[in-house]
Amino acid sequence: ASGGYQQQSWHKVTPTLGVKYQLDDRNQFYLGVGQTFRAPIGGALYNPLFNSAETKSIASKPESSWTYDLGWRFYGSRISAVVDAYASDFSNKQLTGTNQETSESVYLSLGKVHMRGLNTELNVKLSQDWSIYGSYSYTQAIMESNLNTGYAVYSTHGRTLLNTPRNLLNIGVSFTHGPVWATLSTRTSSAFYGDWMNTEKVGGYTTLNLNAGWNFHDWGFMHKPYIKINGFNL
């Protein structure tokens, strides 16, 4: 990446509106709409694509989106659940990657991307010490414009966004007794595309993770210290 001083500024008003309907003590329905805005990260200003005036605007455009969601929440004495359906329309969606040949970071703006999906969560308290958690997400992410990298134009219109699995499933079991706690969880991902043109597919996978810890009482100036161990992809 080239050095030197770089500066850009952006500003945006982002409105949000939400409506909730409380059916009873346990059931709540909601509807929301809102706009988000994200400026390019600082490193994008030194992106190699900025070496010429013709390509400078490709990665420097801020990301914005409109998101609409409709959902239901349930709060019981031992069971809680959430079901949420959403639609997000992105403009200039930002992606960050690494050039495998030069090891340099690459920042790209994808133009228009439409995402539609469903998110669900379920918590069940089995006893005083044991509880289980599950979540499932379905995501459909479609690129609605061609990708212009400054060096080449890829025909990505109508193709699925890379690194975006359609299905994600998380299941966890938690134990808490006094100061000790532990959570054993699995994460299952369906297959997803690994390239812009959807010609290379990465197979689905499942990982197993373990988190455990011990919570202590206050020790002098230390407020609620704890020890935590994380084991990923066991």
C-alpha cells in the first residue's frame, strides 16, 4: 500500500422506526424499518486501488442499507424464543480480503446487494443448573450489480454473495453451579461459494467448541475476577 496522508469525510442521517404489539405477558410482535451507514475503514484510504483517479471511488464509497424486519418474541418461565424475518437492501456493500499473491489487503464496494433471511432462537432452562440453546439462520444474499475492481469487471449480477452460507445452525448446552460454568456448543454451516462467479463451492462443516470458567468473589481492588478457558474447533 502506498503511504502518505489521506483524508475523506462522510455524514448521513439514518432514520429508524419501530412498532411493537404486546399481545400478553409472554407474546410480543414487532415491525421495524431502519437505515444504516458505514464509512470505509481507515485502511481503505491506502488501498492499492487508489493509485489512480479512475479507481479511487470504487472502494471509497460508504456503505448504506435499508432493513425491514418482522418478528415474534416469546418469554416464558423456562422457555424463550424469537423468530425474525428480514430484508436488507445494501448500496456499496463493503468487503475486505487479502490478495494471495501480494498479501496486501483489498477493499471492494459491491454496488447493490439484496439479502433476505430468517433468524430463529430458542432457550430452554432444563433445571437450576442446566439449559440448552439453539439458533437457526437462513440467508439469501444476491448481488444485483456487476463487480468493478478497477482492473476487471466481473459479471456478478444475479449471483450469490461469496462466503455466505444459506443455512447456519447453532446448538449449545450450558451448565452453571455456584462459581463454575461451562458451555459445549456446535456450529453447523451449509456449503457456500468461494468466488465471485459461483464456480467454486466450499463444503459444509461442523465445529465443536468448549467454554468454561470460574467466577471469584471480589479480591481487594479487583471487582468480580474470573478465569475463563476457550476451546475452539475441538
